Amino acid sequence: MSELSFETALKYGESIEPYLMSLHEFNSRKNRSLFLREIIKTCEVIYEMDEEENHWIYLRGFEKT
């Protein structure tokens, strides 16, 4: 990621900043967050986890350790 960000900064004068969150968190905040609304409107998603994978990761958060 850092190499891609560096190349983009050199070529376009813009930096790439990763913003990671679960699908659950995104869906619960997307209508209330001005930041997320702006991201949805103006930015491009580079990677998105599929729903099934996200579901299992979400459920693992509730497992007892």
C-alpha cells in the first residue's frame, strides 16, 4: 500500500489514505456521518470484503475466548 500511495503522490500530488471498518459499522454510520457521505459521493472503493466473509468475521467477534 505504501508504494502505491507514494507513486500516486508523485504522479497526481494526492495521497491515498486507507480507511478500514466493518460492513456493520459502515452501514450503521453511513447516513449519519458527513465524512462517510462525502466519501461515498466522491471517492472510489479499491477493496471491499464480500458479505459472507464479513459476516463470519463479525460473528467471531462475539465468540467467547
